[in-house]
Amino acid sequence: MGVRTGQEYIDGLRDDRELYVNGELVRDVTTYPAFQGVIREMAKLYDRQHEETYKDILTCPSPTSNEPVSTSFVLAESWADIEKRRFGETTRCELTCGMMGRLPDYMNAFVADMAAITAWLGRNESRFGDNAWTYYELCREKDLCLTHTLVDPQIDKTKGVEDQESIRIVKETDAGLIVNGARMLSTLAPISDDIWVAPYMPRKPGQEAYAVSFSIPVATPGLKFICREPYDTGAGDFNRPLSSRFDEGDAIAVFNNVLVPWERVFAARDVETYNLIAPRMPGYFALQAVIRGAVKLRFMTGLACLVAHSIGRSEITRYQELIGELVSYVELADGLVTATAHEVWTNAQAGEGETDSASEAVAAAKSFVPGLATLFGAPDKGMLGITTLRIFFPLVHTRAVEVIRLAGSSGLVMTPTEQDFANPALQELLPRYLRGRDTPAEERVRIMKLAWDAISTQFGGRQLLYEWFFAGDPINNRILYYGTHKRGECEALVRNFLNSLKG
């Protein structure tokens, strides 16, 4: 089949999924008003894959069918393959301003990561590794759109997973696993084809029933999605230019005696395998996420420039300094994309089973800082990509929001609507009082509304929260680094110098 069109993507959403929004059971997501904008944008992305301008960037021939498939499924066998992934993922992120954290590219990369570690997944049960490879080929050839769910429900953070009502295996049958419980935060769930229950927080001995990873259609019987309130309220592209197009939707996934066929299971009741899935990955998913973060930072920096210019603040040294700071972060972000790409290529070259045996990997896990393994990093591998996501982007995106707020100040609030500009009684007043330094009133208001939507609406607030917690709790992340070998290397440098002074 190969890459789908936008219409084929939309047609695939018409199924029996059980999705609740604002207390309503939504029978057809393609006609639900709050999802119209984001579905339209997603369909455009699928259509781009067929356009002359984009198809050579976004697609490549399938190794099995020779049909065009997304470059985000490429398993790197050369540096050219890494570049192919990078160019395609950068283009899709630019088409969505970096605002969609769960573009299909992200989960395509995750599926590719799983396909790269089939030996690890199948080390105790070979069928699980085979399942991962078969599913990878299914997603690639059918161009499926996936969501995933990582986080256990937050009921009482002082207690273990058993007290969080998290998803767990309750029974095994000839047909597959029966699972109960819930997971969050399933971004893009309302408009996805499949959901992947992925490993995140580590499991301990005795928690084997909670060590499970699989993927099933979102329309599977017994699976319910309870969505947060939508941010696209019909205000339109003028008044809410981002909310109206890029509100992905988030949901709690509730599993009530859901049957997961064996062929869709990738890990079950094996704590060691489950905990070490992410550290064994080459890191395709991390590269996609770093690319998106860099594109979004570039967008936010450009937005800060336009906000400042529209009212003359770009000529004031103070604001030049603020925007210059953001530009310097863009330079760093671009470098981190390149460095992460090299890190992924190094991991892909090392392959699986070549650098250490399964038993050595398990032994190495004993020295991991608790939680580090399943938070997508391992001290015996490069951690640049995940560190960029954990530390760099939360800081610089927070700073970008602050700079836009300072540059726009009260101008971000005083923005008439599209309807005001259409009112004959105001057509002489608005151009006079809301024009910018060299910017017509309507254009100035468009810029300010874009900034307001990016940082201050429900959509904007969620964006910052999303970046801050994208790769885990920011406080816990810093604590994790305290326990890594890198701290010891830093200490050793100083100790060696002190020892050299002793003569």
C-alpha cells in the first residue's frame, strides 16, 4: 500500500472507537467540531507525501514492496539514511511549526527503535521480538498513525504502581493477554489508528503483571478514551491561529478486560527486559523529538522578532539583547540536532548484541540510577539526545515564552477579533489606533494573537507544560544525573589536579 493520502487517513478514523469528550460519546471523530482543524492539518501532511515538492523528502522506497513509505521508518545502514530521516522529520515539523509533539513521525521512530532491538525483546520469548518486527512492517506499509501511553495514573505519588490503577495483566489465554487499568497521557489518541502501551517508569520484582508492552487498534472492544477538554473552540484561524490547527488532544486510556492478541505483545511479565527496552534503542525517537524542539524554538524566536518589530521594540537595545539570546539558543539547538544524529548513527552502527551480551546488559542495569533505564537513557551509552530533551529544551522554551511576553507586554492582551475588523463602524478606528511602527493594524493584531495563542491561551499553557515534562519530571531528571558516571569524571578531574599539587 505505501503512504496514504489525507482522505485515506480520514476514512481510517471512522470506526467503533469509544471516545468521550466533554461528557459526550463521540461516534465519528471526523465530524466532531473540535477535531476538524487538527484532522485537516494531519490530512495535509499525508497529502504532502504525494506532492512533487515533498515526496522525495518525505518518502523512500519500501525494502519489501518498493512502494513509497515514510522516511521516518528508515533503519539506518548509512549516514545517508540518518540524513534522510533528519530531512523528512525536519520538514514535517516545519509544516506544523514544531507545535505537534505527536506527529506520526514520533511514533514511527519509536516503532523503528523497537524493530532495531528485536533480539532483546525476544531474548526470553522469541515471539515477542518477531512481533515487534512484524508490527514495524505493518506500520510502515500501511502508514498507520499511532499514539502511545506511558504514564501511570497519578493517584498517590508516595505509593507504588500497584496503588495507581495502572494497566496490568489479569489473565493469559490462548488468544492473548487480558489487561485492566489505565494509562495517560495519550496525545493524539482521538485521531490515531493504533495505541502503543510503552515502557516508561521501571518495574520492580513483584510487579511483573505491570511489566507489559503492546499495541492494539484504538477501536478495540473494552478500550475507552476520556479526553481533556479541547482547545479548538471554533474561534477560527484569525483569533486562535495555533489552537485551531494544532490541538492534538490528550486522553486517559482505560482498559476494561481488553484482549491483546499475542501477535501484538512485545513484552510481558519480564521486568528486566521491560526496564531495558528504551536504553537498548538506537534513539530514532529522540532524534525526532530533538528536531521538533529545535524547529519550535526557531518558530518562537521568529515570533519574538515579529512581536518586537511590530511595535518598534526591535530598535531598542534591551530587546535586541533578549532576542539575540534566543537566536544563540537556536544556534545551540541546531548543533544539538547534528550531535544527536551522530549519536543515533553510532548506536545504530553498534547494533544489537554486538557490544555486549544480554547477561552483560542485565548486569549493567544493576548499576543504573533507579529510574534512569526506562527514562530513555543509559550511562554506558551516549545521552546527549535525551539530555537535550530533559534539560536544554525545557529551559530555552521557558525563556522564549518570557521574551515574547516582555516584547509584547499589554499589546498581547489588547487584540480585537476578526469580527471587529469586519464591523463598518470600526473600520476607521482600528487602523488608526492599532497600527504598528510600520505594520498595518490587522497585521499587527494577527502577530499579537499568534503570540497570545502560543504562550497564554489554554493551548499555549499546555505547550509550555508539555515541553517541561516531555522527558520526565525535571527535578527527578537532575537527580538522575547526579548518580551517573559523568559526575565521577568531573570529580576525578579536580582530584587529579589536587593530587598533582602534592608533589
